[in-house]
Amino acid sequence: MAPAPVNGSDRLLLEADLSAERAASVVRMAIAVALLGTVEIVLKRSNNISLLDLTEARNQARATLALLFFAGLVVYLLVKFGRWRPWMAYVTVTVDVVVLVGSLLADLRDMGLPVAFMSMFPVVGVFPLLLAVSALRIRPGVQFYALCLMLAGLALVIGVGGARTPPLPEVLLHDMGMFYSLPANTARAAMFALGGAALVLATLRGRRLLHKAVEETTRRLNLARYLPAELVPVLSSDNIEELRTGRRAEVALVFIDIRGSTAMGEAMSPAALTSFIGAFRARVTRAARQHGGVIDKFIGDGAFIIFGLPQTGGDDAARALAFCRSMLASIDEWNALRKAADTAPVAVGMGVHFGTAFVGAIGDEQRLEFTVMGDAVNVAARLEDAAKAFEVSLVASRDVLAAAGEDPEQPGSPWRSLGTQALRGRSEAMPIYTLAGSEH
């Protein structure tokens, strides 16, 4: 198996490298097959017009392309079965260049041509192709190594290759010489080197962009650990700065808590308690998503949900009340299942309020804590406490009912007044309400 990545960025880069290496191996095999077919067709037709015996050239081309194909196949299998290591890319490049240089030397020897004519062989065209394939890896070091090794290989061919006594007629050599003279071949070499350098630069730029993308993805993943999941889609740099600065916003706030959960938990095994809390949180999450609420946090057997993020809307209070109604229906459904299983029913208490609160994130890019603060938050928490005191499942402030367009004084309203109460920690009394039928 490949070594375990150190962190999220390393893991993402490793996945990108493996994917690129797999793609490069597939392309290498495809090129080998395509070139083999092309060479077969071209050399077959050339037999009728060539002054040379091309049998050895055909056999040499077959062997070279077969070796390149199987080299690509080996790489593909290594990646597929988790045996690939980053250093193997250098080995692959070395094998490719050795095969090509050996093939080119053999062609020059078998056909008895001087080294100046090496560019006439199709195998020379495979050099830039493999250099282009190497760029798929998005690894500048490997790309630069491939370019240098190919140039060194061609220099070796120039130094030791070629025939001393060409079998071709002097007239033909003279006529062809202008196309394979030192200036012409120097121009070809310069174009190859410049093209390779451009690919190295392209690979370097691609690698930098990949690193930037991976770092940004990792940063967002890190932020997602500490910020509500619903805010992840808006975690661009500009929005992060806005979250850090914070703002005051009119939001609807809901606190929900399971009543008597401590006593229930004492009678449960750890596994049963985990399942119980998990089932509760799943219902809260489902209802919050249904009505567009953001779960700020789960607090043991309770939760704090906000309506009005990432942007406030005219229906935030109405959606908060709809969430509360959905939760009451969900708890009734859950209790029906628990009754059938002969387990104790569940009771919850909810407090919902609408008001101005500070909304923002505190910390740095590696750890941001999402915060909602202000008197509105305290009021919502105290309303949840009041639900316990009045033995009802839901207590709402007049502010949230007014913002939602619900008039508790209207005949037929489902809201029942609990009077004007001085909530704990507040000197000013306020009218509060509950839904009829929500008594425990």
C-alpha cells in the first residue's frame, strides 16, 4: 500500500498524482497502439518505392512500441493495486528514453545511415510525444528530468551512432543533405528543447494551480469542521472575511432539548444511549434542512438552530415556527414507534424567538468558531427553560409570532397565551405563548 498521507493536503495531492499517473499510463499505451498501426501501414507502402530494405526498421518499430506499451501497462497495474510510489515516475521516464535511444541507434546501424539522417526515423517523433505524456503527471521535477534525459540520449546517438560507409548513392545523399544538414538538425534540436521547456513551464504552472486548489480545498475542509455545514457553500475568501467581521442581523432562533434525558440515559447502555441521541439529532437535522435552518451546534441532548443564514429573509420567523411544528410531529411519530417497542416516550422543550443578534466567526483560518450572540439568543434560551417550567413542548415570544404574521389574539388561533412573564435573568417581563395541545 502507498504510505499514509500526513494531512489532508498531502492526501489530495497523492490522489491527484495517482490519477495523473494512471492517465499517463493509459495514454502511453494508446499512443503505442496507434503508432504501431501507423508504422505498419506506412512501412508496408514504402517497401515498393524505397531504396532500402525496411524489414529491420519494421521489426525494430514493433519491438520499441511493444516495450512502450508494456511499460505503460506495468505502471497502470502498479497504480491500480496500490504499489505505485512517486519515485517510480523517474524509473518509467528512464526506461522510455533508454528504449527510444536504443531503437534509434539500432535503426541507424541496421540501415547503414549517417547520424545526420536520424530525424527521418519515426521513432524520433516518439520523443516529443512521451514528453507531452509526461506533462500529464503535473510534476515539474519529473518533466525537467525527462527533457534533460531525452536531450542527453539524442546527444549520445549523435556521438556514437551512424554508419561510416553509407550504402546510399552519393547523389541521393547530396540531394537529401540539405534537409539533414547540421543547421537543419540544429534547428530541429532547438525546437525540441524549446518545446520541452514550454512543457516544463506548463507543468510547473499546473502544479502551482493544483497546490493552490488543494490548499483552498483543505482550508475549506478545516473550516467545515468548526462552522455549520450549511455555511460551507459560501466559504469563499470574501465571505470568510465577512464572517470574521461579523454583522448584526434579524434572525429567528430556536433552542430544543429532550426532557428527562439524564434519567433516561442512566437506564440505558452506552450503545443504546448513543443510538437514542443519534436518532434525536437525525430528526432535528432533517427538520432543519426541510425548513432552511442552520444548526449552530448540538449541545448534548439539545440543539441550537438559526433561521436567517447566510442571508436574512422575510420568512425566517415563519420557517422557524414551521420547524417547531415539524419537530412536534416528528416526536409524535417517534413516540409511536417507541410505544410499539415498549420503550418510554420522549418529551422535548423548545423556545423560539425573533430578534437582533451578532452573527460572525471568531478565530483564524485553521480554526474558526461560529458565534451568535446577543440578547435575542438569551431570550430564546430562557423561553426553552420556560417550556420546562410550564410543562409544554413549545414556548414562543410575541416577536416571533409577529414576524411570522401570526396573531395569537385572532379567533381560532392555535396559540395560547402563557401570560406576561419575567424570564430568568431579565428584569423586563414579556408575553409568551404556546401551541394548544403541546402540553406534556
